[in-house]
Amino acid sequence: MIIIGFESSCDETGVALVCTERGLLAHALHSQVAMHQEYGGVVPELASRDHIRRILPLTREVLAAAGMAAGDVDAVAYTAGPGLAGALLVGASVAQSFAWARGLPAIPIHHLEGHLLSPLLASPRPGFPFVALLVSGGHTQIMRVDGVGAYQLLGETLDDAAGEAFDKTAKLLGLGYPGGPALSRLAQQGVATACELPRPMLHSPDLDFSFSGLKTAVMTRVKSLEKAGGRLSAQQRADLAAATEAAIVDVLAAKSIKAMKQTGLKRLVVAGGVGANSHLRARLGQAMAKLNGEVFFPPLDLCTDNGAMIAFAAAMRVNAGLADLSDMRHAFTVKPRWALADVCLSAAAP
Ligand code: ATP
Ligand code: MG
Ligand code: FE
């Protein structure tokens, strides 16, 4: 079965074609990062309008890349939530219209389930069960994953997400939006031990996180350095970037290892934009080797939002018998707020 998937929950427009037997066939992506940069963050209205401009050309592009026509598609998938309502509506409307026009089922997909299953697009592909560290711009969660739809939340951030911590600190250091990748690049020139930053909740007995204190600690540090010497030097900024990255990676790694020990599982899967961080990748690789386990990441270009993970999650649901292919109502409904537990099999719901 050929599934076309649409992603438009935030500032990336993504379209992809996945075959339920053969996997990913093609995907096309447009990031709005450059457009939102001058505002220092995503402007929802601009995001929706840009999704409208991009989504049909991307659809043509992805069909051409796979050597297919619209008539070859058997089902449609789209991100139904969570995300920005107006942005979600663009993908949902196009997906439902495509499905309605061709008499196809439309499968609503939870954005986080897309992220969560995206490491299965890489090779080698992790088998179930595994522990998942989901580190994106809006979420930081540790889950036990026993199969498609069998997700058990083990811990999560009590305030800011890891990606948010990267982005907010980057902003403090004058590094544009989204600052994660830029902060990580700057960190390469810095010395992490040059300034001491807290590791929030590192030793707490649970698998929860808290990153908002880290951002405050960096702000305090920036202010005191500025007070002492005016503008921060290039080296001071690089040192702060390195110290921030080290603090975030330390906590993410420690809690992941704790989750491996607690569950007794040997496979760790990392998903979401922060999963692109090379420091985190290296650290988790070493830690899992020590535990005689393995760590899996999505392909680098599929860590942040994309259509491939949405079409792929739909294919996994179809293969597991969890997609309702008889639903032909084609309602334009989106869920800006939507708990992942709502798409879990009831037995595995937290
Ligand atoms: P959510 O999926 O929770 O709604 P989102 O879709 O905005 O949030 P993603 O697209 O998965 O999140 O990830 C974006 C985040 O990843 C941003 O916070 C960005 O700074 C961060 N990020 C991307 N690359 C890196 C990197 N190399 N190092 C650190 N952070 C990174
Ligand atoms: Mg994004
Ligand atoms: Fe995302």
C-alpha cells in the first residue's frame, strides 16, 4: 500500500511517500526557519500562509521523485496534532481533500508518534521493545516502547524542553533562531569547564527533567560577565555555549542510562531535533557500549520535523492493524493539544 503523508504542525512543510512493504520512497521538505528568523521565533500566521504556498509544489515534487502519479496512492496520512492550529489545518485540509477526491482513507497521525518511530527509518533498524528518549523543541520525554501504539511514559520535563533550553540560551548569546545547531557549532570553540553550570535534577530518583533553571543560570552568568567587562568576548560566548551543551547532554545521558537500568532493556532510541546533536550522539554511543547495549538515531535529516516520519508512522499503524481505513468522513479536524496517551492501545496507556 502506498501512503502519502503531510506534516505542517509548525515551521516545516513536509510531504512523503511510504510503501507499507518497502518503506520510504521519497520525501520533500521546506523549512521556514529563514522566514521566522527576523522575528526570533515562529509567527503562527506567517507559518500557515507559507504552508499553503509550499504544500502543493512539494506534493508534485515528491510524486515526481518517486516516479508516481496521484492515482498510485492508496491512503493519505497527515499530522492532526499537536501543533499550531492554523498550520495543522493546512496539512489536514490538503490531506482530506486529496483523500476525498480520490475516494481514499485519511489517517490522522500524532506528531510525537511520528518522531518516536522515526529512528525505525534508519538502518540498522531497532527492534521492539526499546527505551525512547524524545528530545524535540517542545518535548523531553523518556518512554518505554513495546510496539506500535504501546508507549509508556517513564519521565518528562517539568518545565522547558531540551530543545527549548538550547534555543533560549542561544538567544541569550545572540545566536538567532532556532539556536540549537548554532549553539552546538559555537560550543566546539569553547571550553565546557570554563564556567560551571547546574545539572538540574541530575540526581533526582525519577526520570524527570527540568531545564528552566539552566537558562536562568546562563542569564545570571552573562549579566555578571557583562557587569565586569562590558560586552562578552568571543571566547566567553563560546565557553558559555560549551558549558550549556555539556550540562544538557550530561542530564539527558544520565537519565537515559537510569531508564535502561530501570527497565533492563538493551536498546535506546533517540528521536526529535536534539537527536541531531553530535555531542549527545557520541555520549550516548559510549554509554550504551559500556552497558553492552545499542543506541539508534533517526537519519540526520529526519531528526527535526518532516513528512517521512508521518507517512511512516501511518504505514506502521496500517501494518499493525491500528489504522481505521474505513473512515471516509473526511472531516477537517485538528487537535492542537493532544496527549500521546490518546493514540496508545488501552493496555499500554500510561
Ligand atoms: P515538537 O516536536 O516537540 O512539537 P519541534 O517539532 O519544534 O517540537 P523538532 O523539529 O523535533 O521540534 O526539533 C527542533 C529543536 O531541535 C529545536 O529546539 C532545535 O534547536 C533543536 N536542534 C536541532 N538540531 C540541534 C543540534 N544539532 N543540537 C541541539 N539542538 C538541536
Ligand atoms: Mg521546526
Ligand atoms: Fe516536531
